[in-house]
Amino acid sequence: MRIVRFRAGGKTRYGVLEGQHIVEYAGTPYGSFKKARKKYLLSQAVLLAPVVPTKIIGVGLNYREHAEEMNVQVPAEPQFFFKPISALCGPDDPIVFPPQARRVDYEGELAIVMKKRCHHVTAERAREYVLGYTCLNDVTARDLHVRDGQPTRAKAFDSFCPMGPCIATDIDPNGVDLETWVNGERRQASNTKHLICPVEDLVARISAIMTLLPGDVIATGTPCGIGPLRPGDKVEVRIESIGGLKNPVIRIQENHE
């Protein structure tokens, strides 16, 4: 099942992708979720970020080759950080290059979407608590990250967390191809089998720290090949069996009035 959140007829709804159509569903994916009667052409709907979480947890340096390109050691334990909900945006929404930054990077990632409340869950049972998986671009102001020595400001700007286009519920998250393309050129290419901490381990480790709630998101980390974006670019994160998350990059001038 490929679950989407979309806008049609002036209302926000949940549905399931079936070819070039969206079949509307009643309820939410976290509880009663039943097929309704209406069907919409995909071209006549606006896809939104497929989930509105209470928190977005990022994982740093979860691919060995990415740690090597950043010239840092692989940490003994996963490094976690937060992206604010205000950074969330959906397919085709613009990534805004902030005036405070000189370099803004793409970071294509597989994201985990939680289905139910999760607290102190073992890795063996972790998948029981997961709804599915989606594409996420952990956009980062690299120069600010380096200057600050920590990621909070660099990853927090509005529009710095594109997510979508759907939540795929029936895939093996530890064995899908992941690519990032910029202006039609492939910049990242890996497979989630190379994750240092796989999906189940991440859910277990994070749920031992904080309670995960329905809709919460864990971004599992980016592979090597990160690089800069510029205003006018078009970036796409593609993950096997999920689809492509496309976003343009724009610049909005700072208003001093």
C-alpha cells in the first residue's frame, strides 16, 4: 500500500495510490482506515507531506562512506538530532535558500513513519510499530553546521525537510536502492543494506530515550555524495518501491523594511 496525504476540492484527505489515481480513505492510517467511494486523478490533486508528526528525529553518520567523506570517525553509537515541524514541506514545494547561508546541501534519506505509540520496544518487535517508509531530504546549511559545531540551526530552516511522495507499507527497508538527483544528474547512489544501524535498531534505540507517537518520523541518515544546491536547481530523492520526491530550490531576498 502506498499511502498519501493530499488536497482536493479544498479539503485535505488521506488516500492510497493506485496507478494514476488516488483512492480516498476514511479515517487515518494510525487507526480505522477504510476505503471510501471517491477516486481522484493524481494530476488533479496536490500531494502533501504524507504525515504531520509530533517530532522528526534525524540520525547522523549512519553510512560508513558518508562518515569518510565528512572526514570524521563513525560514532560508537548513533548520533540523534531534531528537525522542527516547521521545516516540513511536501512534494514539489520549494526549498528556500536562506540569506544566512552560503552553502545548502541535499541529503537524501529513507524515513521511518511510526504507526503507534512506541516506548522501550526491542529491535525484534520494532517493525510492529512502524506504519511504513518514505523519502526525506535532510536539507542542511553546511557552512552554518561547520560554524556552529552542531546541527540545530543548519537543519532547522523552514522548507528544510521535504518528505514524500507516499508512505510505502510493504517494503524491506533494509534493502532498497536510494538515489539523489540534481538537475537530472545522479549525485547519490546507495542501498539501505549499508546502514550502520538498521531500521529496527534505530527504533529500539530511540524508543529507549523518548516515546514515539503515531506519525513520528525517523530519518535514517544519508549515504555519501552530499553536495550543494543552488537557487534554480531541481532536486529529487528516489527510493526503490516508494517513488521520487522532487523539489525546486529558490531564493527569497531578506526584507529589511
